[in-house]
Amino acid sequence: MSYSFRVLAAGKDEAKAAVEVEFDKVVGSQPVHARDRAAVLANANAVIDLLDDDDAKDVSVTCGGYVS
């Protein structure tokens, strides 16, 4: 089962929250992804944390993956 989504947020904290909301939607429609939820969120948050803090720029995150 595969998934992909994109979020756009004003800052890093908002982006992290938006990724969690979108991934929860994935789990809602594809329950098998409950297995990789923690790993996906940890990875997304780690990458978001690498970004500079810049109030003049939005944060765009694209996530995709699959379980087979």
C-alpha cells in the first residue's frame, strides 16, 4: 500500500503538525501504515529540523512511501 502527500506551512512547528495530520489520514484509509507511523514522523521531523528558521519562507514537505 502506497501513499504520498504534500503540506505547506508557515513554519517548522506548523509543518510538523500538518505532516502528522496528513499521515493520520493515510492510516485512516490504509491501516497497515500504523506500523510505520512512528518512523515516518520521526524522519519528517528530523528533516524539518534541519531547515533554517526564516519567517520570510514557508515550509514545504512532501512525504511518500509504501509497505509491501
